[in-house]
Amino acid sequence: SWSKKLRHPSKLVSVGDEVEVVILNVDTEAKRISLGMKQLLPNPWDVVAENYPVGSIIEGKIKNITDFGLFIGIDEGIDGLVHVSDLSWTERIKHPGERYSKGQTVQAVVLKIDKENERFSLGIKQLEPDPWEAAVEKYAVGTKVTGKVTNVTDFGIFIELEEGIEGLIHVSEISKEKVSTPVGLYKVGDEVEARVINVSAKDRKIGLSIKALSDEDEQGNYLDYQQQKAKEGPATLGDLMQMELQSKAAESQEGAEGDEG
């Protein structure tokens, strides 16, 4: 059989049965003739790539669940494997049994077919677009974001920006003042504002900074001051001298009042 793994021929035939076979090899020296029964039927793996091209969507029942993935029945004798890493873009699934059950009908995308090794690779997460591809544009460097704290560690704070997308505020990006650890300063559930300082879809990481917001606030205040002075117009030399004289007069008056006291 091409598909069934027989432990013993008696599972398929009995002594005295008449069967058809194909001659595979003749060894005159050893006086042996090798015969085959499965060769009378077409090898299903010869046509599987034609029937299920890479990128196509299949539907089948889960035949087995293991630590490393799901086996889905495709055709008679052909099972496809959905590796645990291809179950979800965002969820970290420790065991496929957490989400799926034997006999359940699922859809999957054909990822790769290895005819020689008889391996059929499938993916369930590929039914949906990768959210990290969109995250690069949505959370471009410089974008101001708001999210909730999901975890606090000694090296930083993890912020959930949307379902399945988290960013990290490294401890060095929390404040201008030295912070040894954010533990105690923040707790899970806190809402935090930050600015995106780096993003990578390949590494599936977003770097955030609270410190960058305070830097920008200071810069914004300085720009506001400059704009206000520009509206008031340039100061003349006379204006500057008058301001200096007024300042000195005020200092002298304060000194005299101090002596009287």
C-alpha cells in the first residue's frame, strides 16, 4: 500500500489468496524476484502537488494532535501537518490541544509539499494577513501611542498596543532620571503613553519610549517661546538697555530694604 503502514502482510492478505503484482526486480544470481502490489495503483504523492498547489486552501478533519502540531487528513493516505508555530500569528500556543480537538474540521493553507519525503506542510495562521506587516506602517517611528501594561520586568515594561501586538519600553527609556527597575513604578493594567522609537516586522518587536515624550515637551515649550517672541517683534538696543536698568534698579531697591531691616 502507498498510504497504509502495515505492520504485517497478514493484515492485508492471507495464505492462498490470489493477487496481482508488478515485477520490480529480477536477481538471477540470488534467484530472487522482487514484486510489488502497491505499484498497480497510482502513487497519490505523484499528483498531490497538482491537486493542491502551494497557496491553495484545503479543508479536512484533524486526525491527530501532538506537541508539535496538528495532522489533517487531505486524501486517502495523505495527511498534512500544521506545525504549532503556524497556528497563530499572535498567540503563543504551548500545545495545539488547547485550541483544537481530534475530528474537528479546519481550513488551512498549503505551504510546502515534499514528494520525496512525503511531507505536506500546512498553515492555519496564513488564512489571515500577518498583523505585524500592517504594524510597521501603523506604528511608524515617531508615532505617539497609548497602551496598557501587560508585564513589568527589571529590564522594562511591556505595553499592549492592540490584540497580539506589544511594545517594550526599556528601563533606560522610562525617564531622564536613572531608573534601576520599573517594578513598583508601574503595574499590570496601567495606561501608559509613549512614542515609537523602532519597529521591526521581521523581529516582531516595537521599541517604545516615555523619555522621548518629555524631550519633545521641552522642545515644544522652547519652540512656543520662540514663536511668541517672534510675534512680539525684535527687541531694539534701547529696549534691552531699559530692561537692564529696570533690573538693576529693582536689585538696588531690594538691597536698601534689606539694610533697613
